[in-house]
Amino acid sequence: MSKPSEALDETQDGGPHDGFRVVHRTIMRASQELDVRALYVGAVTSMTGSGDADSGRSGSDSRRDDSGDSTDQAGAPADSGMTGHGRIDEDDNAVVEAGRRITFGTYFNAFPASYWRRWSDHKTVRLVARLRGEGSLIVYRSTPRGHVLRTEAVPVSGDDPTTVTLDLTLAPFIDGGWYWFDLEGGDGNLVLEQAEWLIETDKSAGRVTIGITTFNRPDFCADQLVALSQDPSTLEYLDEIIVVDQGSQKVVETEKYAAAKAVLGDRLRILDQPNLGGSGGFSRAMLETVQRGASDYVLLLDDDVVCELEGIKRAVAFADLAKRPTIVGGHMFSLYDRTVMHAYGEALAKWTWFWGPAPATKHSHDWARRPLRSTPWLHRRIDVDYNGWWMCLIPTSVIREIGMSLPMFIKWDDAEFGLRAGAAGFPTASLPGVAVWHVPWTEKDDTLDWQAYFHERNRLVSALLHSPYEHGGRLVLESLTNHAKRLVSMQYGTGEIIMMALQDVLEGPGRMHRDLALRLPELRELVQNYPDARTNPALDLYPSPRMKRPPRKGKGIPNPTHKAGKVMMAATGLVRQVRAPRSMSVDFPEGIVPHVDQKWFRLSHYDSAIVSTADGNAAAWYRRDRREFKEQMRRSSALHARLYKEWPELSAQYKQALADLTSVESWKSSFEGLDD
């Protein structure tokens, strides 16, 4: 139904209002930068019908709804900014030109109906919109297949504000689907002043402590604090903001910190501690929150993110009204290419025990090039195993039930926690419309150098705890294969610390809290004994590449892109491991290999090469060492054989120790021991 009524009550944000609570406010900002506008609002043109390349269907099937309208998918930021269709005015109203249409069927403004259908007991959602001028508000819903259906069309006329109220069923969203609305100008302009999605409830908003772990990113972290201090509606939810500062470049020393502190006052607390990684920092925030006992949730945030603050309120509302205690995760967009999403959901492949995008999703999706309305797979509800701790809301009741993070320093702590919570009956929902912008993984390579230790050890530990297979499925073979690839790539330092991780896992769980504080400096000292870990900032600091007999075909070592070529290169490259290095390779590198090309099957053909780092700041001189290769392969084979044989016993040991490793008492003891 629709009806005109009084202007919307501005005070209903977050709390009950006449038996209803706002759970999803439409975001309209005149200050919104154009490079993210496509995530908030889009233009619509009539009777266009080009198809979506990802869908494999024609435009008439995948893009049109029953009105014959479709999203304008030109892909240019100017189109996403509604050029020629409308604008956001200085009062943050959406103004639609006569005869034009804009859509709020976007990542941040469409309502994720299927998630509310799955994880709450609520049967309906109410849309309340305040408009004036001439035109129509048109409500759509989608199916899990991505088909778009018109639900309601409400005409609007007059200069005085009119409130449209629509009660919409959540029944057809069991497998997926969204609600959203378009605005179409009539004979004159149509203005949207405000729009909200509400759920009928008398439950008030939960209280939140934000936990930010930071290490030498003081400006990033200070910017977050300033943003939080300037948003009063978000502050209404917050008990405290805890910044666990583990670096030498302190947040309190930045210029912006004082401004944030002046507003936040006692609600901002800085805790200095040695670098214990993400698991040590976030567990400290969990501990402080649980011990204080005031908050219903702890919201974990990375230090190098920009947060859409409206998402915090949405996450809290969703968690408050979920049918059982639920972890609510936010998505991650690239801070550099800001409409590109890292993953729509995170899942573990249990047989190989490795993380990746959830089934039926696609990695690095660009919402500007392929918006919601024209991308069928985005309309499925995506269930996840866990959510990354770049933004993750965890009920304190869950922490009290299952404990805190494993002492993993970095990597796999969030995945293991999500798996543990799920096994205890506490699901994770990665909720659309809740997100941060984060420095993308493409600018890092955390599988090399000292970080490889934590990848290897923590992957094995999490599998020992949660793998459904007696010997970990394919994981032991995957680990052995990965180690061999490092060795044929002349990454002997990484290979050595991978074996250190294996040895530590085989020793059992008793050393994990000890290693939290001490293993990193030991790893950094060890890896510096190997040339692949010693870098220089300029290529000119190395000798120019030379080869006595360059390859006969082409220029340099080939770089195949097809599978057959890679297999052939791998086979011939393995032969190089048992041959003596070419004589000139001792004094001269045989080539310069950009990081993007440093695949193992290619590096296996070099006897020495200059290889750049992922961030582009430096390069290392890799050198082949037959003796090192043979010795590491011998030890690696023995360690992996032992791991496979002892897997059942080790699994039992780690499972028995899990409750103690993650307990408040153990973590409290570790934190208190930092001063000893």
C-alpha cells in the first residue's frame, strides 16, 4: 500500500520508532566522489538492451525487466554519476530531471532481502520514502536467477513533501534476490529527500566497541578516528573505540589525533603493546571488550581501510534482529580501484584446505562496469565460511562461548575463528551494503619471505582442527608441492622458513603463545642468510644481465600463457635443478624478471635472475644452489611424510588444546607477560 503522511522522523535512526526500526537508510551525498558514485546511485535509460558479458545471455533476457527499462551500463564514471539524468543537490536530496530515471538498485542502496529472509525471522520489510515534485517511485525485486520484476509503482505530484509507505513481503527470497527502487521524473523534476527500509520490532540497538589494530600506519588510523568522530549517528552506537597500537610510529603523534580525541574523549582508548600481529591486536580488543562487559559486539577494523560508516549501523541492526547470534562481516573494495570488490564471500575448499571466493561468485567484480541489475550471479544469496577481519562485527556472547582468536600472529586467524564459530552454531553473514575500502592484495605478496611461515603453519593448524579428512585431504601433498615450487624458483629463504613452520606444527600446540611474540624476529634473522630475501631499491645496483648462450628462440626465457606451454616449461625447468649452474650466472644475472612474471615454471629456467618485489619498491638477486635444493628437498620430504603419518594424533592434540589456546585466561597471561 502507499499513503501520504507526515515527514519522516529524523530521530528514528537506529532505535525503535512506532514499533519499527530503520535497518537500511538510503545514502545520498552531494560530496560523494564520482569514482564511487556507481556504488550508490545509477542512471537508467529506456529500451536499451545490451547484454552482460558474464551472464552468457542476451540483453533482452538478462537486462530487461517487465517495464522494458534497463540499467545504463556504459561503464564511465560520468554515467554512474547520473550525467543528464539527475543529481544530488547541496541538501543531499536526489533530483531527477523531467522524463529521466535514476536507480538505487546499487551495492549500497539496494536492500539485501534474501539475507534478511535467511538469517532473521521477520516476514516483511517497510519502505518509507519522502518525495516532492512530479514523477513516480517504482519498486523492483529480483529473483535468484537475476530476473527483475516490477513490484509497485507510486505516482507523486505536488510541491509539498509526500511520504510513501510500502510494506513488502520477504517470502520469495529464500534463495536470493534484492529490493530496490527507481525514481522517474514526470512533467517536472522529482526530488527524493529521504528513504529508509524498516523492520517491525521493539528491540533497541546493541552497543558496540570498535577494535582497530594498527602497525606503523598512523595517518590511516587517525583518518578513521576523525571520520568516526564526525558522524554523530554512528557515535550513538559506540561504547568505546580501542586502538591497539603495535608499531613504532604512533597514532597519538599524528596531527589529526588531537582533533579526534577532542570529540571522542574517554570513548577513545589507545593501548600500546609489542607487535603481536593481527591475532594479538584483535584478541586484545576482544579481551578488553569482554572484560568491560558494556558492549554487545566488538567490531574489528583494519587500520588501512576507509569505512562506509552507514554500514556499521546496518551491521548492528542485522545482528540485533538475527534469529541467533550471528557474525556480520563487511565486504572489501579496493582503495585504489574503488568500485572493484575483492570477493563477494569467503569460503574454504575443504579437500585442498585453501581459501577463495565462495561458490557461484567471481573474484574482483567491478560494480561500475557490471552493476547489480545486469549481473545475474549477484542476485544469489551467498553463504560463507568466514569473513575477513578488515571489517567484522562479532557478538560478545560468541566470544564468551568459543573463546578468542588462536595465537596465529597473522593469516588464517579470521578463517579459523569463523569455522569454529560455525561449528558451535554461530553463522557468519557477509552482508551486502556493509563494506570498507582496503589496500588491495595485488600490491602485496605475503607468500614470500617471513610471512610464508605464518601462511604455512596457520594453514596446517587450522586444518588439524577442522579438516573433515583423516589425513587432511590433499593438504600435505599441496604443502610439499608448494615447497618444491619455492625451491625451483630459487626462493631458498622462503623454503627454509616453510620447513620451520612444519617443524613447529609437529612439535604440537604448546609453543603457539610463546611464538606469538618471539617467532617474527627469529624468522627475519634467519631469512637474511639467503639472497632471495636481500633486496636493493634500484636495478642499477646489480650487474647487467648476461648469458653466454641466450635461448635460440625468441628473446630470453619464454613466458607461456596456455596450459600446454606451462607444463612443457615445468618439465624442462625441473631438469635444471640437477645440472650445474651456468658459469656466468655466478657473477651476472641471466635476466630481469618483473614480479608479475615470477611464476615457478619460468624461474626454474634461470640459474640467476633479478626479481622485483610485489610493491615495486625493490628487487632481489636470486641464484641457483643445487646443494641447497637437494638438502631442503630431502628434509622437506621427511617432514611431510611425518606430518601425514602423525596427522590423526596431532589433530587430537590441537583439538584438545584449542579451548586453552583461545581462552581469555591464556590471552590475558600472554599480554601480562609482555612486560616481563
